[in-house]
Amino acid sequence: MGGKQYGRSINKAEAEAEHLEKEAVQIGEEAAKNKMSIVGVIASGLSICMYVSYIPQILGNLSGHQGDWIQPFVAFINCTMWVGYGFFKEHRDWPLVIANSPGIIFGLTAAITARL
């Protein structure tokens, strides 16, 4: 009789260990998602800053000190492609769309004002 009870205790302990392992894996996955979300927000913010930095070039272009047009034009094309990709995916990727939208506006504006 003692052997059966010992066997049940082991099975119960194994079941509890398996449950705890699954819980730990779930907690780890949630932590990884949260970290990636934070990285995504930071990357999106830096991307927006990068494209907003075209403003001094645009102002210089408008004041008669034309800069190069090719780099902002390529940025415009690149951002247009990323916005289209993020927008037309089955599950829209809004951070990708939002982060690259300023590149469309400021890249094209910088390229056009450099050619005036």
C-alpha cells in the first residue's frame, strides 16, 4: 500500500513540476514580447528623428544653398516601400507605417527643394 501512495506522490510532483515549467515558459515569452515592444518604440522614435533631421537641409535648399537631392530621394522611395509593405500586410504593421511616413514627406520635400 505504501508503494502506491509513494507513486501517486511522485506523479503529483511531476505534474506540478510540468505545470510550473509551462508557467515559466509563458512568463519568459511575455517578457520577451515586452522587451521587443520597447525596442520597437525606441526604433520608431529614432526613425522619425532621422527623417525630421531633413528640415535643416530643406531650409538650406530654400535659402539658396542647395544640398544633394539623391540621398533624400532614395530615402523617399525606401520609406514609400516600407509604408506600403506595412500598410498592405494582412495584419497592418502600424509602427512600421508610422515610423516611415515622415521619410516620405521630408525625403521628397528635401529632394524637390534641392532641385529648385
